[in-house]
Amino acid sequence: MKFKLEIWRQFETGEEGHFETFEVDGIDPEASFLEMLDQLNERLTGEKRRTVAFDSDCREGICGSCSLVIDDTPHGPRQVTSCQTYMRDFEDGSTIRVEPFRSTSFPVIRDLVTDRGALDRVIQAGGYTGATTGPQPEPNSMPVAPEVQERAMDAAICIGCGACVAACPNGSAMLFTGAKVTHLNLLPQGQPERANRAIAMVDQMDQEGFGGCTNFGECSRVCPQEISLDVIGMLNREYRRGRLGKRPKDPPAMRAQ
Amino acid sequence: MIPVADFWNSTVGKKTVVAVTGTILVGYLILHMVGNLNSLFGPGGAEPRVDWYSGWLREIAEPLFPYAGVLWLARVILLGSIVIHITGVLQLNSRNRAARPSRYPARRIGRSWESGTMLVSGLLVLAFIIFHILQFTTLSITVTPLEHGAVYFNLYNAFQEWYFVVIYLAALVLVGIHLRHGIWSLVQTLGLDSPARNRGIRYGATALTLVIVIGFALVPVLFWTGVLGAPETEAAIASLAGGTA
């Protein structure tokens, strides 16, 4: 397959960037988007030109390193991470625009690589538990109802890629923060820090310069893990209860079958 | 630091305040709409029902409150809610703009157009509210004859003119656009949603919006189509015959 690529080039943070056009040929339809970029970079190395910098790590859709906006959509057209986007999903001979995830809180480091440390600092503010590690506890000593476990795990699958921020017209990180708060506040291990978790994480989110939620729902539509907008409702609820000094409602207890 | 200031300064807290004031305003809209339906009882001879209702609004809780006391209390609460609602929204909006490099990305991914035009629909509704108060509360827009206390008479005259009917219906469409996203959004912001309830909340928001818009629209439409007849009070007949305003 053959493509024309318009790729964002920016040598370092703060520098004015621009789009540069590259032609690639002989691309296997089964190649992933990142493998296609690898081929381009090999050619550029051969020509002694500066390669296109982009983030990648696991290349199997679970690490959250990819940060490409492909044709104006974070991660590309298929609602999966960029590494799981395949060239067969694009029309042969078409022009593809590639940009980094953008947000005032995600400065571009080089080309398609962004600094998403802001999300790490939101995690540091409250996305942890004080549960002791070590030998596994006896499972029946801490029963978790199946519905609670399902909701918590549906939120816990967030890989922290930041596509939600890149998609949001307000540059809001509410889906990310909501997923973390939902995950930890529903499970027994997260209870000791529960009252303060949402407050601490929202405060950090605001300090990092992320915008607020206006319930557009675009974050959820690009999320490769399909995190539901419900987690934002949960975050709002936990934040309000924490601020008003009310003890948050316990997750439903196990019932005898 | 004062907890209230902390709450107001966070994006989530400020949005919660916007949602609470929005709830107050939606609640008022429902009461206003139900009150308006009094005019559907027609001219009703000596005193139209809607005129009696307007008088009653001023006499609520007398002598505990002074004449029109409750009415003024409601007006103060509403004005406060509107001011806080708009201040919060404008502050959040400037923060949201700052959080994002300009003009990126071009493609919007499936948000409803109502949600994307909340600021515009809200500001247009504000302009309409000012016009509406000038017309029927302070009686300052005297294109058609207006008289104090003669609600039915005032409505009848105003809605004989097609342009007033158009203005009111257009404003109602804007209110509907604002409410369809607003009602659902406030439930989400207050965290009253749950995965099991969300579908119901979405449909409920649309249904409530329709009830409010249709309830309000009945009044101008029924006057315009002539279903609601001319006022029958002596003063009104004299006024219409003499052409005094």
C-alpha cells in the first residue's frame, strides 16, 4: 500500500512546529500504524535525515504509550490504540494526517512525543491505596459483590493514555480521573483514603490546567478501553460528598445466595 | 482556606454550583409553565382566571409576608441563580479554552449539537428573558396595549401580532435546546446518575424538555389561532374600543 503522510515536526518544547509531508510505499496492509512509521524511519535513517519521534512500548494495546492523533481522531479511526490500528483500515493512496495528542497540559517533547506527566501527578495526588502488600489475604475475609467488582474492573482497565484529554473540546481529564476514583473508591482496599481521594485528585487536575467536563461525551467515544461516562458521574458524586463532609455511601455488600 | 471558596474554585465544585442553580431555574420554569396554563380557562366573564391567579401570586402567605412578599423573594432567588449560573459558566468556559491549544482537532466526535451550543443558546435565552420582563412585567414594550393586573387582556393583545408569536416560539425552541442537554447534564454533574439509571435519565430529560416547551407554547399559539377569545371585562372592551393603551 501507498500513503502520503502529513506528520507534525517539532524539534523541542516551545519551538514552533509544522507539518512535513512524506510518501511511503510498499506498506503491508497487515502492518500496524507504528510499524508503518518504523519503515518510514528506517528509510529516513538511510537517507541520514532526522527520524520521526513517536512514543511506543508494548505495541499490544495495554501500556498507553502511543499518543498519535490520526486524521484528527486521537488514536485513529477504530477506537483502539495507535499500535492496534492497522494500515488495512486506510484507503490505499490516501493522505493521513498525524499529530501528537494536544492539550495545554501535554507539552510536545519532540514531533509526536508528548509529556503526559500531568496524569502521573494526578495519580500521585490520590490514585493509590495504603493496603499492605505481602502474602495474599484470605479471599473470604473481604467479600466483594460481583456488581461492584465489575464496575471497579471496568474502570480499572484505563491505561492512562490520555486520549480522553486529546479528544475533549475542553481539554478535560475527567474521564481519566473518574476511572481511577471509581476503581479505587469501590473496592475495600481503597476505603481508608476514600473521603479525600476525589478532592485531592480534582485539585491536582485543576492545578495541572486541565479543563472541566461539559458532558460532551467525546472522551468516551475515543477511549480504547471504552471507559463509560458513568465514571465522571461517580467522580462528581465522590467529590461533592467529600467536600460536604458526608461519609460516602458504601458499595453494596455481598448477599447470601 | 474557606471550604466554600475551595469548592467554588475547583472545576467540579463550580460545575456543581452551576448545576444546582440550573435546577432552581428548571424548577421555576415548570411552575411558570403550569401557572401560564391558567390562561387556557379563557376570558371567563368579569375576571379571567389568569388575572385571579396573578393576584393570588401576590397574596400568598399574607399576612405572614407583606403583599407580593413571596413573589419578590422568588424574584431575588431567581436573579441570584441566574447571576451565579452565568458567572460560573463563563469562568469555566475561559478555563476550558485555556486548557486547549487553539483550533485542534478539527474533527468533533459525535457530541450532540445541543451540547456544543449551550453558551449561544443560554445567552440568547438571557436576552429573551430581559425582553420578556420588559414586556409583561414592567409593561414597557407598549407596541400593543398593556394594562396593570389585566394579564389576559395583555396576552390577548400581544399575541394577535404574528411577530410576538414568532419571537416567543423561537425563544421556546432555544429554551428546549438548552434544556435537552442541560437537564441530563445537571443530573450527571450532581452525580445522581448510575449505570442502571442513565438511559432513563436521558429520555426523562428529553421528555421534561418537551413538556415544558409545549406547555409554554400553548399560550401564544392558542391566542394567535383564536381559540382563546377576546377579553370580556368592561374595562377591556372600553379600552379596545377607545384604542387607549
